[in-house]
Amino acid sequence: MIRVLGRLTMAAVGLIVLSLVTVQFARIIGDNVAMAQSLAGVDRDIDDLQAKRLLQLRALRRLTDPEGAIPEIHERLRLTRSNEELIFVKPQPTASP
């Protein structure tokens, strides 16, 4: 009788330990999934920022060259050279049915 009770106690302790280990693994896996998603978001942000940086560097190179800056001057300040003219084109309004 004592042997059976001891074996049942050991089996119960084993089940408790197994369930605690399972809960810990589940928690760790959940943390790893959350960190992987966060890392993926950071990677996307880095890619977006690098693309934006390249666009800004191209614009900077273009604007440091006097010939490259002329279209920007025309657009923003509406200035022209003596032999140039600006022509503004407005789209025609769409007819309503």
C-alpha cells in the first residue's frame, strides 16, 4: 500500500513538473514569436529609411548642381531665365452626368 501511494505521489510530482516545463516552453516560444515580429518591423523600418535616404541623397546631388537646381527653382519660386516662359496648364473639369 505504501509502495502504491509512493508511486502515485511520484507520478503526480512528475506530472506537475512536466506541466510547469510545458508552460515555461510555451511562454518562451510566445516571447520569441513576439520578438521575431518586432524585429521584422524594425527591418522594414530600416529598409524604408535607407530608401528615403537614397532619394534624399539623389535630390541633394541634383540640387547642388546649378543645372539640376533649375527645375526646382522653376517649380518652387516660379522664376525663369530671360529667354524662358512658364506655361500653366489646368485640367478641364469633368462633366457631371
